[in-house]
Amino acid sequence: MQTSATKYGDDLRSTKTEIADLNRMIQRLQSEIDAVKGQRANLENQIAEAEERGEIAVRDAKARIKDLEDALQRAKQDMARQIREYQDLMNVKLALDIEIATYRKLLEGEEDR
């Protein structure tokens, strides 16, 4: 009986030690799980912030593109207006060149006479 009691006592101590080791391991694992959960939450926040910054950048880029397209349209209209004005001026110049040539011929004819 004494031997059995000693054996069961030893078994009980070894089981208690094993349980204590397992409890320490569980606490360590729970600490690691909490740390990983914290990292996960931090990463999720960083992802959300990056998405928000990305959306803002896309909005800004779209607004800039719209501004540039508007400026391009205005530049095209301005260039078309300038081309029309240039053509009008060239027509006036051509008319003046013809008139000058006509008067030159008249003057040369007058001088010959």
C-alpha cells in the first residue's frame, strides 16, 4: 500500500508538473496569439489607410486629368481661332500684294508712256 501510495504520489507530482508546464505553454501561446492579433489589427489599419490614400490619389489624378483635358480643349479652340485669323490675314496680304502688283504695273506703264 505504501509503495502504491508513493507511486501514485510520484505520478501525481509528475502530472502536476506536466499540467504546470502545459499551463505555461498555454499562457505563452495565448500571449503570442494576442501579439499576432495586434499585428493583424495594425496591418488592417495600415491597409485601410493605404486604400484611403489610394482613393484620394485616384480622385486627385482624375481631377488633374479633367483639368488637363479642359486646358487641351481650350488650347485647340484657341489654335483654331488663331489659324482662322492667320488665314484672314493671309487673304488680306494676298489682296494687298495683288493691289500692289496692279499699281506697280500701272506705274511701269505710266513710266513707259
